[in-house]
Amino acid sequence: MNTQSPCNDCPRHCNIIRPETNAPGKAISGYCHSPLQPIVARAALHYWEEPCISGTKGSGTIFFTGCNLRCCFCQNADISRSDKQGKQITIQRLRQIYKELIAQGAHNINLVTPTPYIRAIIESLDSPIPIPVVYNCGGYETVETITALQGKIQIYLPDFKYIDASLSSTYSMASNYPEIAEKAILQMYEQVGPYELDAQGILKKGLIIRHLILPNCLDNTKRIIDWVASHFKKGQVLFSLMRQYTPCGNAYKYPKINRSLTDREYNKAEQYLFDSGIEDGFVQEKASASKMFIPSFDGTGV
């Protein structure tokens, strides 16, 4: 792992030398405030992803601490904005966690918010593992970072949060999010190609584009659906329209999104999706909008 080159691994381009480990009581500069060696808050089988990811045995999900976005409504805010929850681990320990999750029967290894630790992750996957690796991210990635993952990632699971820059600036402090996410998603598809399912309906490789509908942001959702429909053909990617928004983190500071979706908002978004011609993918039930689906970041499996 290169510990001496300035970090420009994500679109923030902080250009700083990040420390290898997190020294207690010493703040780390840079946008993600993360060391190079991973901090992990949970590693366990997870059953609440899309059916082709969780399947019947669960997804071997590793929740990393830290993030290169600042989504005010983040449901994982306890770990995305703070390093106080989570344990610093070595690359060797990360490899061992992969093995432990595989032994538990995981359909895949699911790396959640991996971007701050991309260098360690690349090294941890020097040797192929026998199940697919899922790169589960916010969509705010450089093309160079995605290119560096060639051959190590079989499934990309990015969010496509915004196509409206005013929203991405207000809610995630990333005015350039739309253009960055579009390029990253296209590069992900270029790398893995059309999705493939096994006989049990479990995803072997491919791209799932997720979009979380936000209250009062229906036009943003429609424009994202239009973008996906215009860039991909049937059988190429999966699209996941997510209803699970519930105010978390600092959403209370933003009145327009400080509530759950109404049935009317979701029904309009869902109908727009059905009318778009996109046939491959998933929608969510109303019950998904609950904090009960947020896992406990208690160090399980770390």
C-alpha cells in the first residue's frame, strides 16, 4: 500500500499525505478524516440488500467508518461522520474477515462505503476470492479509482443520488456530484458489462444503480430515471428505486426533507419508472422506510 503519495483517491482531491493508522486524540486532515488502514464498524451477514445480493444466505457485509460525502440525511451517520465507532484493522485482518464471511455462507463480500480505504482494499484483493466482491458506494468516485479496481470487483452497487447540482450541493456538499457520478457509473459498466444471475437468482457480476427518492425532489428522481433509460438497454444494468428514506443524521436541519415520503410521491416515482421502459430492477415496499433496518455498528465480526 502506497502510504507516501498525496491522496487524490476520490473527487475531493485533498492532495494530503494521510497517516497509515489513526493515532488516538489526533485529528486527521482531509475530507474523509480517515487513515489509510481500514476502520470497520461491523462485518456480518446482511439480509436487507436487493434480493439478488442478499439471497437466502445473506451478503457478507463489511461496514467501513468514514465517507467522502457529507449527506445530511445519512442513515449510517454514526459511522460515516465519526471514527469513534469502529476498530482499526490491518490488511491481513481484512483478508481474514473475507474468509470468515465466506465460511458463514455469504453469497458475496459487500464493501460498504469503501472509498476512503481504496488502497488497502486493492491490496486485500491481490489474491482472488471464490465469491463476488460488491463495491457498495455513494457514486462519488473518480474514473481513475474505478479503473484501479479492474479485475478485483465483480459487482458495482453505486448510488445515483442527484442529477440536480443544487440538491447535491445543499444535501451532500458536492456540487459536482452529478457529473462525477455519471462518469463513474459509465466506467463501472465498461468494466463489468451486462449483469449475470446464477440459477438461484444471485448476482454473479454486473451493475446495480440505486436511487433513493428524497421528499420534495421528484423532478430529480424523474431525471435520473431518464438518464438510466437513455444510457442502458434492457439486460445491461439493474435499477433499484428506493423508498426507504427516513430522516436521519442532520436532516432535521433541512425542512424540505425532514419527513418520510408520501404515498403520492412514491406512487408518482414508481409509475414514472414503469413508464420509462426500464424493466430490470427493483422497487421497495413502504415498510422499508424504518430505522429498524439500520444495523448495529457494535463491532460485530471485526
